[in-house]
Amino acid sequence: MVIKFSLEMLETGYIELVKLLKATGVCPSGGMAKIAISEGKVRVDRLVELRKGRKIRRGQKVEFKGSMIEVE
């Protein structure tokens, strides 16, 4: 499943990885998102990402449990 996420509403131009997983509904809570990241189950641009506060910007793709989040 592909999920598109727009950064237009955010003033910073980025969103932290843990917040993105929660905002898109891929993880039902921030706590579950933190656990998934720390267990190496989340990929950013095809590479395993272990940093919960990783800044995700336009053009990046996040993968988790069969879902692909495309940040626009």
C-alpha cells in the first residue's frame, strides 16, 4: 500500500520519523512507532533506520510492514 504524505502544512519542511509513522496511521501510537524503529523494522530510502528523530523530507520514502510512505 502506498501512502502519500504532504509536508505543505508543516512550517519546518520536515517531520520526524516517529511522528510520520503515527500521523499516517501506519503505527497506532508513538510508542509503537518507537519500538518498531528501535527493532530495525523501518526503512528510509531502502536503508534500515534506527533513529526515532530522523528528519524526513520531501522525496524520501519510508517503508514499514508492507506500507510505503512517499513524502511530498
